[in-house]
Amino acid sequence: MSQPSLFHVTYSVATPVIGGPLLTLSLVVDTPNKKVNGIARITQTTNPPLEFRADVWGTFNTVQPVPAQELNILTLDGNPSGQYSQIAETFHFHGALHQWQSGQASYRYFDGHRWHAVENATVTLEKETLPTPPNHVVPMYAVSLQQSKATGNLSQMKQLAALAEQQLADTETIKAELDKLNAEIARLEGHA
């Protein structure tokens, strides 16, 4: 199954144990760079209830043990503050996913008191959001740009413009959107 270069998926990772923890992974997969980023959330209906959350990042490798059977080996690490924070990792995940659809995984998480391990959990695809077709490009900052324009938040618009310039200025579509944003900033500064 051929995937686009960037896509979003949400997985449920569970064991058949009643009352066992449920891991939900919301991930953005960057296939050219073989990188993954997202959020891990673990809930459990025991008393006291468990509510664990971590920003996660990692890599994947694709192997084809059988022709036309793509297997993605996914490794994730995580903590409450993100990859570049100085906080120790509180989450580790290792899974094998058949064509990004389903598979098996094991993971560990630290709940503030001790490490917990979940082995041989079933991974199920809950949601996959594919990007729009190539002839209808939507900038990654589109929602934030629209929200900041709607609120007239000049500071936020400037910050988004600087970020977009820094990361994406080489893309023609982004340049066009950036020009629109800068024109809106200039217009609002003229009214300030």
C-alpha cells in the first residue's frame, strides 16, 4: 500500500484483559524522513483511574517479509514536554504494523511512581487522515493563520509568519500564503 509522504493516523493499542490499559496514539508520519511525532495517551478504568499523556517521537523502518506485505517497525519514545526538553523519558513503544493498518506492540510507561510494561498488545487503526490531493495544496499553517486573522491577533500572526518563513519559505504555495499573511499584517499595522 503506497502512502503519501505525510499523513496522520490514530491507533488504539489494547490487550484482551478486562480493565487493562488502553493506549491511544495520534501520530503524524513523515515517510521520506522515516520519522513519527505525536501524542500518546493511556487510560485505565481501575481505581484510581489512570490518565497518562506524553509527547512522542520516533522512527520506523519498512520491511517486506512477504511480497506485497509491507511491515513497518515503529519505535517511539516520549515524555510530558517533548523531544527537546530536558525531562526524562516516561514512555517507550515498539510495534510492528502491517501496512500502517494493524499489528502488535509492546510499550512501557512511568506513572510517577514506577514503570509499567504492556506486552503483546493489539494495535488497531482508528483513523487515518490523508492529505488533500497534490493539485489542492493546503499549507500546514492554514488553520492557525485563519484563526489568527479572525481574531486580529497581530502578535500571533507575526509569530506564525516568522515560523512559516523559517521552515517553509522554499515552497511556492507557502510563499504565496506567506505573502497574503504579510499583506494582512501590513494592513492591520496601518490601522493600529
